[in-house]
Amino acid sequence: MKEKLVVIGNGMAGIRTIEELLKVAPDAYDITVFGAEPHCNYNRIMLSPVLAGEKTIEDIILNDDQWYADNHITLHKGKAIKEIDRIKHKVVAEDGSEESYDRLLIATGSNPFIIPVPGHDLEGVVSFRDIHDVEQMLDAASKHKHAVVIGGGLLGLEAANGLMEQGMSVTVVHLMDSLMERQLDHAAAEMLKSSLEERGLNFLMQAQTEAIIGKERVEKVRFKDGTEIYADLVVMAVGIRPNIELAKAAGIHCERGIVVNDTMQTFDPRVYSVGECVQHRGLTYGLVAPLFEMAKVCANHLAKYGIGRYEGSVTSTKLKVTGIDLFSAGDFTGNEYTDELVFQDASRGVYRKLVVQDNRIKGVVMYGNTLDGSWYFDLMRDETDISEMRENILFGQAHLGDSGHGGEESRVAAMPDDAEICGCNGVCKGDIVKAINEKKLFTLDDVRAHTKASSSCGSCTGLVEALLAHTVGGDHSVAPHLKPVCGCTDLSHDDLRKAILDKELKSIPATMQALNWKKDDGCPKCRMALNYYLLCAWPTEYKDASQSRFINERAHANIQKDGTYSVIPRMWGGGTSPQELRKIADVAEKYKVKTVHVTGGQRIGLYGLKKEELPKVWKELEEAGFVSGHAYGKAMRTVKTCVGKEWCRFGTQDSTHLGVELEKLTWASWTPHKFKLAVSGCPRNCAEATIKDFGVVCVDSGYELHIGGNGGVKVRATDYLCNVSTEEEVKEYCAAFMQLYREEAHYLDRTAPWLERVGLSYIKERILEDEDGRKALAERFLIAQKVAQVDPWKERVEGVAEHEFVPLKEISG
Amino acid sequence: MSDNWIEVGTVNDIPRQGARVVRGSDGDIAVFRTDKDEIFALRDKCPHNGGPLSQGLVHDNKVACPLHNWNISLETGMAVAPDEGCAARYPIKIEGEKIFLSLTAI
Ligand SMILES: Cc1cc2nc3c(=O)[nH]c(=O)nc-3n(C[C@H](O)[C@H](O)[C@H](O)COP(=O)(O)OP(=O)(O)OC[C@H]3O[C@@H](n4cnc5c(N)ncnc54)[C@H](O)[C@@H]3O)c2cc1C
Ligand code: SF4
Ligand code: SF4
Ligand code: FES
């Protein structure tokens, strides 16, 4: 017999938990859901656009009857639970029916707070919480004229705006002197108020409601100072209270909310709780992002995987009033230890404030143009060191020369539907918006799964996120403390790297087992990351798991779109010779290579080879002294050079020679993402050293070192690291920098985003200020290189991994 | 089902979590070996755009296509939701260590 799971509350958190549970353990329970509302689960957030006439009720249904049926869930709509009997393990509904449980999930949300002034129970006094409230408001708007909204917070303003859109004359009454005082500072609140006034809303500030007056239906509202205003409809939007009565009556420990631990269990271990009704580590939440995180953790424990903890959330707020852009997150008031960075342009209606402590963002308030909101929010969540961008940070990401992710938000809103967002997978804006709307997507991962946008090279992630925010309108940004590596684990990249070292984990299966992987066999994402982390941690011991590598790194050649491969031999520092060129020409002819092409990294590529031909091609190339160019790997790719002092009249040093030396030092090294170098013979910089991961610019007195640049979709120029005077020093700094990147960056981070995350000053600390540390890093690099510098082509010519290149069997006829 | 079984090799000829191809006159068939040593055969053509599935990364009972990362179920040949499409499946029979393949798609 399956265990029985009963859910009280057919709302956003409860059903999200069930969805998460069905994903990981579809057959674990017989599930029964009780919902007090006579509806299927719908997107409560979207009640505001429904009220404003921008969406219909049908648009916002998240799970229809068919969904419950398909998943064998018994749904009791319109049936509230009135009692939990924890001794007999059953719940009792209002109509007397009963249901027993093995585990119980309480997801009763919260109740709107009604100020108990005289007249609060008159007809025409409503709250703003559910479909029923919205129906009442729409009905009133069709018959009456004057609306009063009590409460100038997020909910109140959205209600007021909606009623105004429905043609009512609306007055917002607020107790404080500043709107949305929990999310906005005074300056932003004033700008918001004046633009809402321009649209036609009226405000009564610092007004305390004394009574609601009327016979049957409300007629007027009276305030402490004696003034009265007409009202046919009063909306109370003064706050919410976690809905805990049921739990409390059952003797479950409650404070402000139902108290839960990090695994979402209440004091009765059979009883779980998620959503607005809970209190976790002293906090209650009123936004969906944290609830979705809770849902994930709770589902994991209901499925008895027993891993994953909810550790609280950082949230951000947006107001869903079309035409008004407002964003706030974190601690925006600050204290004696914080600085405030403020940008204000009243005539354009733009305001932004960052609260900063020790060069980390602690809080954000934005008004007017909020396109950079998610960028600031990310910087805040990741605790990125902003010292390098502090001067320009208020102007937004577009002004920084960003590094291939995020940015571009300013474009999405204005883009036409057929604008291509993801170049890799050819996905247009229209496709993504359609998927978000039709399939009810909330998160970046959902969008990736359904449209494939941003699932390949990932550089369009920022655009997709912006589009999601733009389309969903509300707060979509789920904010785990640190992003997990993939769906197979809750560990972040950093945690994972640390655990590998601390627990001395030396193979993929051992790591997965010790760290409770959710899937025995992992997924491509974590297997590729793990293989890299392990080989980096244990260079002399780790046995490479070639089956956990992407095909290119397994076959040591690049797969092309027709399934053929390309071969790009190494040409040290970009130099070659007549013999080498002759050999390449011979091979190209012999194997009827379709395309011969000079790459951006000063190499020659042969395209269109069949896989079986690869070892034969390599064998011939090897005769001329070629080795693998690693053009296919997350590895050191190329060192580009100019001819420098040897030929160029401007040259200051022998850049070509240094380039060759650097390439001999670094070739065959695996890195978190591709890694490119260049050496220019003088500051004219013909080798483009300032858009490489490690670039050297020769000067009269020696060598300037530059780090963290890249070309590609979004060009980023390097940061200047330091000057050194000898080639030996260049090599030491290069080795140390590469090793630091290898040891500390996340898999698939290029140097640029990694550098921006940890901060240039951190790198300087490790490479410049700590001489012993630098030498130790360089030494570790050399140890790893000793093992790594074996030509994979030669090995394969000699028979390694032969199975990779010959069919299992050929069948003729 | 067919009784035209063709012996194509042994389980150990295929790397665990890997695949190899059987080359026939009308194209390649990919023979997969999972982590748990189960053997499956599919036409070596991704339902998305014809990518060679044999070159993909095998995880669980699925393979991630090397070209655009669709996941294809080895048991059914179907693309894993939300993608849609199907690669033809071929019967496999194991006797001792030997793998037999039938060329009549299921
Ligand atoms: C108008 C509006 C706009 C919002 N905008 C945003 C936004 O932009 N961004 C954002 O992040 N959040 C927003 N929110 C908040 C968000 O909707 C809530 O945080 C979220 O819905 C809470 O989910 P929950 O499951 O905890 O509660 P709910 O979704 O309220 O679900 C609880 C359910 O339990 C039922 N129930 C209660 N008691 C019982 C019982 N005894 N028996 C059976 N059923 C019971 C209730 O009827 C209800 O259906 C908004 C909320 C509203 C009302
Ligand atoms: S971006 Fe990639 S996933 Fe997106 S567009 Fe570029 S190439 Fe792609
Ligand atoms: S970078 Fe300077 S030395 Fe090198 S080719 Fe250009 S001008 Fe000459
Ligand atoms: S061809 Fe397989 S995913 Fe595109």
C-alpha cells in the first residue's frame, strides 16, 4: 500500500510542492488535496492584471482539472478543513468528511488583515486576496463610481490601479507619510506617488481610518481628523497574517507563523508546512520566490531523499502596474557602516540607490528605469566585490563593458517578436513569450527546458531572464542562496569543490555517493563538471572518466553539424614552416578535406573528416612534428603572437619567442572553460593581447600583464595586472594565474565573469601581494602539467581508446 | 519479432556509459551500454536534426545528443519532454557476454 499524503490548501506553495514531488518521486504517495476555494490552483500574483483587465481568470489557471486527474490526485474543491486530528492521523472537513494521512502538508497561505473599525463588515468592503475578491471588485466597478483603497503598499497600489483602469475614481488612504515604506525609501516613494497622481489616483497620506459608514452598503469613510469621503467600495489592503488557526488548534507549535525547521517540518515530524503560513528562522514571507524554494526542499524530504535544506531567501520586489518601473531588494535603509550611492534625475523620472558595505551591495532601490535591477540583485546575492566598478555602477551594466552575460536587458522590451534571442538554438522572442504564457513558466530553467533558449552557450541568459521578468511581470526571480550545480545536487560549485578536497573524493561515483547525489548516474552537466574538478584536485592520481566528457574532448576533435570532425594541429605561437604547410596540404588532398581555413587563433583547420579517419590523419601530421591543438576542449587553446622585435620596426621584445615559451608551458592544460593567450611586441598590440584570458604587451622596460579579457559575443577588454621585467617572471605569473583560475573558478566560467565575481583586488592579493602563494600556485600548475602534457593524438595513433574510432561491426548487404 | 539475429560483439566491447555503432548498408545503428550494463540499440540519428546519438553522453537510460543536447530515452527512443520526436529502436538479445542485434526496427 502506498502511503497517503494529504495537502491542506490548494494554493501556490502547496501545489508547487506536489509538482516538485511528482518530478522526483511520482509514485511515492496517494495524494489528496483540500482547497477552500472553489477553483483549481491559479496564479494568485496575476490577480492584479486580471483586475486591470489585462488578463482573464482562464489565463491564470496553473493546474486544471485534467492535471489533477492525470496525476491521480484527488482534489476536493471548495472544501475547507476544520480540524486536524494528530492522534488518529486524519483531517476533518467542514462537511464532516474525513481523510487519514501518513504525512500531512499544511499550505494554508495567509489571510488578509481586516482593520476592526466600525462598519468593516458592511457590503462593499472587500480584501484583495482571491478570485472571489476580484469578482466582487469587478462587479462593484461596473455599477459604482467611488473606490477607497486602504493601504498604500504593493497590494493596495495594484488594487487601486486596477480599479482605476476599470473606470472608478480611486482614493488611496495610507497611514504613513510615504508609500510602500517597507520597500522604498522616501525619494523613490515620492516619485512613485507623483506619477500615480498624474495617472489620476488620489492620495490621503497619514490618514487613520476611524469608521466605515453606511446602512447596508458602504457609503462613506471617516478619518480620525473628522474628514469624510464618499465610497461605494472599500478595499482593505493593509497586510496579511499567516493562516495558522488550524495548525494552532491541533497543538502544532506556532508563533507568528507555523514554525518549521530547515526541512520544512513542523514540530510534529509527520506534518510539513510551506508557504506564507510558515515561519522559518524567525521570518515569514509574502512573495512566491521563497515559497517555491521551500516547495523544492519539502518535496525532496517527502520523497525521502533526505537532502537539501531551506536556508532562507533574499527577495526582491517589483510593482505590477503597467508603465511604472520600480524595483527594490535587500536592506535599502542602511546603517552607520554602509555607504549610499545615489543617482537621481528628477526630470527624467529616474532614481537609483545602492546601499553598499565593504564593497558589497546590501540593498537596491530603483525607480523609473529598472532594467539593471536583476543585475544589481545578482551582484547582491553573489556578494560580488564591486570596488572596480564602483565609479560607474550607477549607470548600469551597459556602461561597464560587460563580460558576456547579463546586460542587454534594455533591449528586450522594445524588441520585435521575431528578434532572435538565442543564436545557438535559433529561438526568437515571440517563441519564448508564448511558451512562458502558455506553459505557465516561472523560472529560467523552465524556459530552458521548454524552448532551449539559453541552454547552449548560455550567453543569452541575461536576455531570457529579462524577458521572463518582463512577461511574468511579478517577481520571478527565485533566489537560492547559491545556485546548485544542477538538478542532481543542492551543492553549489564552491561547496562541491571544497567537499572533493575535504573528503578526499577521487572518482565520480565516490563523489556522488558521498554527497548524496539525487541520480545515481548524474546528468551531463554535473558529470562534466565533476570530471574537471576531480582532475584539477588530484592531478597525479585521478583517472579521467572519458565517458563523462563531451564528445569533442573524448574524440579530441570538434564535432561539426553534419557529424564529421575538424582537425586543428598546434602551431606554437602561431608560427609554422614550409615542411609543416606541405604536410597539411598533402593530408588535405589525401583525405579530400572539404574546407581548409585559418582560425582566429592563428592555426589552420581541416574540416569535414570522418571519425574513422582521425587516427590516420593524426598519424601523418605527427610525422611532421604536429601535436594536438586542443581546439576542441575546455583547455588552453592558443597563444597568438606578432612578429615583434625580430622583424617589426616597432617591436620592443621578442614576442614570438615568448609566445612559444608560454605555449610550451601551458599546452594540454584543462581549464574550467577555454583559455587563450597572446603576446604583442609593443603597445600597438597587433596580437590583440587585451582581449585574451592572459595577455602580454611588451614594452621597453619589460612586459605588461593583462588578465580576464575575451572576444566573442560580448567583447571584454582585459584588466591590467602588473609589469614584470623578465620572461621567467611572465611565465611564473602566467602559471600562477592559470592555476588560480583552474582551482577556483566554476566549471564553464570564463576568466572574465570569474574575475568580475571575485574582484580584481582579490586576484592581485593572490598573485601580486602574496609571493609565496604565487610560487606555490605556479608550482602546482607545473605538477599538473607534467601529467597532462601528453599528446592525446599520439596516444590514439598508438591505439589508446581504439573503440572510439572504429565501428563495433560492419554489416554488408 | 525477428529471428534474424546478428552477433555484433560483446558487452565489454562497448565502454560503460558509452556507445558504438554498427554500420549497415542503410546507415548506422548506435548500440549503447548504460551505467548498469544494460544494452540498447537506436538508429544513430537524433529526431531533432539527425545528430549522431552514438557520440552523445550516456546518463541513466538516456543519451544527450552531442549537437543540441536533446535527451533521448534509450528504452523508448523518444525525446525526453519537453522535446518531441522519436528515434527508431532495434531489438537486442544478450547471450552470456554476446550481443545480438536484429535489423528490423520495433
Ligand atoms: C493580488 C496579489 C498580488 C500579488 N503579487 C505578487 C507578486 O507580484 N510577486 C510575488 O512574489 N507575490 C505576489 N503575491 C503574493 C503571492 O501570491 C503569495 O505569496 C502566494 O500566493 C502564497 O502562496 P501560498 O500557497 O502560501 O498561499 P495561497 O496561494 O494563498 O494558498 C493557500 C490556499 O489554502 C486555502 N486554505 C486556507 N485554509 C484552508 C483550509 N482550512 N482548508 C482548505 N484550504 C484552505 C486557501 O483558500 C488558499 O487557496 C501577490 C498576492 C496577491 C493577493
Ligand atoms: S546565445 Fe548561445 S544559447 Fe543563446 S545565443 Fe548565443 S549562442 Fe546561444
Ligand atoms: S604589436 Fe608592435 S611589435 Fe608587434 S607587430 Fe604590432 S607594431 Fe609590431
Ligand atoms: S540533432 Fe540532436 S539535439 Fe539537435
